[in-house]
Amino acid sequence: MRKNSWSKEKIKLLKFIVPTFSFLPIAISASCDSSSFSRHSITNKVTEDLKFDKSYSFTNLSDEYKNKEQQIRAYRHKDTEDLYVNVNEFLTKLNGIFNTSELKINKTSDGVFEWSRGSNKAVFDTKSNVIKMNTTGAFFLVRGSSTTDYSRNIKELDQKLTRLDNEEFSTLDLGKYGMSIKEIDSNIFMPFSLFNLLYGSQSYYNIYFNNDKFIGTTVTVNKDSDPKEYNKIMTNSRNNTKQTVKERINTYNFLRFLFDNFYGIKEKFLEKKGVKDFDEYFSKTVIKDTGILDPNEAKMTLKERMLSTDAFVNGRAYTDFYYKELNELHSSIESGSYFHPADYRAEPFGQALSGRVHEFIHYLNILNKIRLGILEGDKDKFVKFHKDIAIIYLDNFNVANDEDISKPDAHTKDSYVLMSKAMKMIKEHSEKNTPIKRIILDLSLNGGGAIVAMKKVAGFLSGKDQQLYTYEKINKILDYSKFRVDINNDKKYDENDNTNEYKWYILAGVNTFSAANLLTHIAKENKFATILGNKSGGGMWSILPLVIPDGTSFKFSSNNAWISWVDRKIEKPEDLPYTQDGIDPDIEIPYFAYYNYDIIETYLESKEKGDAKYHQYERRIKTDAWKRVADNIEVLLNAIQDEYKKEQFSKTFEENKLKDSDSIDEMQKKIDKIEELFRFVEFQYKLENPGLR
């Protein structure tokens, strides 16, 4: 697996880590001139289609890597004016970030070069202008973290990789998108944005070219999470200026290349829209009800808006596309472009356009408020007890770095440590109080996190070996892995790593997303836990953080899916479980009962008893709500002097008194009515008592 965590402040919402397919059992016939990458010198020549632009400095801002500042030569395509770089030069000079020690280059024919690392192969065919690969892992050269040991307390036991079709290679047709690859002296030249996508973005490291310099950082920039870093990268000599027509064409072509080839949910999206690819979709789509004031812009297709040289026009197009059209939680806009003003913040309210985001935030706010009340305002509390039930609150999956893991508050930064500490607290509680027999792992507010952290948490749910699938969609590679977690931290991976004395439950809902959705799937599929609550939030495709040529940073659902192992044969992609839309619960529980453990305990007896108790609880809540408003009305009503108004108010009040026969909906309507009545009564009271205003 690749790097599995980073500075918490860098992560805004829900990350999923992409896998590294390091060893593929695929034999590819080699021919001649095979040699290590280091033996190929960097050329000073340039192909006839390119012209030297200038040398730009490179600076690394990520704490995860150490790389001295470098000068990188950049080139412009003579026709498209797109920015190109020498891949050999970039990888060599950024050796603190990229590890090329095992990389080999093999010239298979004139203009065709095979780059290999173990069994991972990428073929650069400069004659046909295509890139072929037997796995996207062929580009995973970013070094492992120097600050965090992700392998603590977890051991990989087995790995098997299977192709779900008969094609050895997948192909990226660059010519279709106005891009090309060039070669001279066995050096490969490609558009910088393509280089960053293949070698950086997929490994969660992005390099920006802001018109003045190259700057690298972990994941992407985001003004809200790290304004200093954002300003360092996004402030440049072309802030608040127009782009050229060719720059917009290059950006548009790269955007459709991304979505045609790397968007995990592409087929379902295009099928829903009735188009064959994203160019057709962008060309045909006019977004309605955008609130755009310019009538001409409002009538433009997404393609026309994206091709606009005005950063605000194309920026609004991105916002409508991402939040109104894609409308999924793994897709977000992280920054403006280099051509916005230096202090620009990317559409702070753009996510409000997404129905899925709106639903997510709606329940997030409600459940946060209710849970905080249950925990008596102690937001740091992570274990609660109710009779023979223990509840563990786990709101993200994270891995502490090597320094933080030994600190007293390590449980706030590492999910494994939190689970270990929780289990110790449960054991101590059982020794002094009612023995705990059941544990609810509360993932109701867990929006995801690092996959390796999720895997470690899964180890607490069962004494069995854990099994997992990852699916790399571009090459149709299914990766099966078996692993075990040392939950008692005795440095052994054996039968003593179990919690068999407890029955496990998982509380899930719409906010149980991404890696939390995956754990819910694993637990349900393997019968490690009973799923309570509502359908989880989904999100089976890992996030891909990326930068397009104009500097806009995005995240979207990538071509890598994570799903539980299933006890049946997988022969084709269609056989895989589809969990993008969530996992259904075994026992459905209303959201407003999530933290009422008397009600939850009754649901564990039977759904019928649970529903009956919840309806009693709901009626009591409605009655209390009605009574609070009614008491205030009666106080003011007694003081009103206008007899006519008082009579009218009293009549409305009497009409909306609760009855035992009222349904829940009828009770809510009466609450709404008397809340409206209270506003009228209060207005009249203040009108008669102006000194109280």
C-alpha cells in the first residue's frame, strides 16, 4: 500500500488511499538494451516539436520528504503552447521524493521504450503517441513516508492478483486529447500535467507549476486547511489575469482526459447522461438554475464556459459540474486557479449545490448535537457504558506519526491506539461493574480516513484473518489480500488476538462514508458484526487528488475501488460487490434514536419492540416541544389587552392542542402552527408594550 496518512489539517473530508500493485504475475517479452534508469543521462537536446522555455526552481513543501531545491528545465509545445518536461530530468533531480533505484529502461523498438520496476511495466510509444501499462503501479515511484511507520501492529499474510480480462496492457491514447509524448536520447518528454498525474497525484503528492516555479506538496493545497501553504503556491505573476485561448484548450483537454480515463464512476455517470464520453457531455450540457447574472453565460454549455479565458467564468463551470452534476462526496474543488486573485477562495458555498453534500452535512450537524448532549458536552469522550453494552465512538481512521505514537494523547491521533485503550477500559469496567457482553462500534460520524488504520480496527472485530479486495479499474486487476492485526500488542500474530467474548455491532448511517463504509461492508459480509442504523454513505472508490493545468485543485473518485472479500468466485468486474451507494443495515434504527441506548437495546431484542419504544419516545419529544411553546404563549396571551386579537389567538391555540389520537405528522403540524402563533402573539405583546422592545 502507499502512504496512508498525513497531516490532519491537510485532509478536509474523507480520504481513501490508493493501493500499490507492486508485483504482477505477467510475463512480457523483452528485447534489447535493458539498463537501469540511472545509466541514462539527462539530455540537453529538445525535439523539433518543442522549444525550450526556461529553467524554473523546484521547492518541496511536504514534511514527508526531503529534497533540495532544484532547477528544472521546461519546454513549450510549438503548436499547443502546452508546458512539457523531461521525465528523466524530473525523476532524477527529485530523488528525495521519487525512488528510481529499481527502475529499468528497455528500448524495444525505434521510439518505443519500456520502463519497468519489478513486474510493473509502462510503455512509452512515441510513434503511436500512446502510453501502455500493465498496472497503474508502474508509475508509483514516490518514496514511503519518512515520518510514519504504517506497518505497526499489522502483518500481511497473503496477496494474489488476478486480471479480470485477457488484455495484458491498457492504453492511454494521448492524441485524442491534444497531447503527445516525445523522445530524444532515450529521454521521455510529456506534458507536465500528465507527468504530475501519473507520477505524483496517484501517490498523493502533487507538483504545481504556478507560472513562476514548480512547488510540490502532499495531497493538494486548500486555503481553509493551510492558508500559508496555499499563498506560497497560488500567489504568482499571473494572478487576476486572463488566460490565452490555447491555455484554456489545454486545460479542457486534460480535464476530459482525466474523467474519461481515471474517474471510477464514469460509466454510470455517462449512461445516466446518455453520452459516450465527457467531451460529448460537456458539449451538450447547459446547467439550469445556476444563479448566473449574465444571460449569455447562463445559456452557455459547460464546454463553452470551461473554455472561457475568464477565470471566474470557467471556475463557475467547475463548481456547477462538480457539485450539481457529479454530486458525490469524494468529488470536491480544493482551490481556485493561478489566474484568480491571489486571495481567492474557491467557491466557499459551492458544496451547498450538491444534494449529497447537503444530506451529509444535515445529519452530521444533527447527530453531532445529539451525541454531544449524550456525552454531557465532553467531545473527547470515546467510550460509554449502558448496562452490558459498551459504545466506542470512532469518528475517523488515522495513523499517528513516529513521534506522536508515544505521547499520552496518541489515541486522538491513531485509531489502533484508541481501540486498544477502549478495550482496556471495557475490561476494567467489567471487573468492577456489570460485565460487558456487547460492543457497539459507533461509526455514525466517521467520514473515512487511512485504509491501513481501518484495517487495524477491523482486526478487533474478529479473531479470524481479515480479507480484502482492491480493484484497479483501468487494467481490471483484482488484488486479494489477507492480513492479521496484533490487537493485544504482544508482537505476535496469533489466536490470542481476538475479542471473542463480545458480540459486536456497528452503528452506521449516511455519514458513515469511504473507509468507514468499507469497514461496514467487511463486517457485514464476513458476519463479524451486526449493522445498526441506516444505509451507510457509500464511497467505494479511493480519492484521487489532482491539479489541472490552470492550477485548480480537485479531488474525485479514482479508478481504484476497495471492497470486502466475498465468498464466491470473481471472474469479471460485474461479479464484484457494488458498495458505492452504501451498505444496508441489518437492523434499521431511526436517526433520532442513535444515542438513546434504552431504545437501541430494545431494537436488539426485536424491531417491533424497538419501533414501539421509539414511537413512545418520539411522542414524548413532540409533546415536550409543543408544551414549551404553549407555556410561552399562555404567559403572553394573559397579558394581551386587545380582546379581539386575544380571542383569535386563543381560538387558534385551542385548535392546535395535542390529542392522544394525533399521529406523529399531525403532532408536528400542530407544533409548527403554534410556533407560528407564538410569533404573532409575541409581536402583539411587544406592540402593546413598546418599552420592552
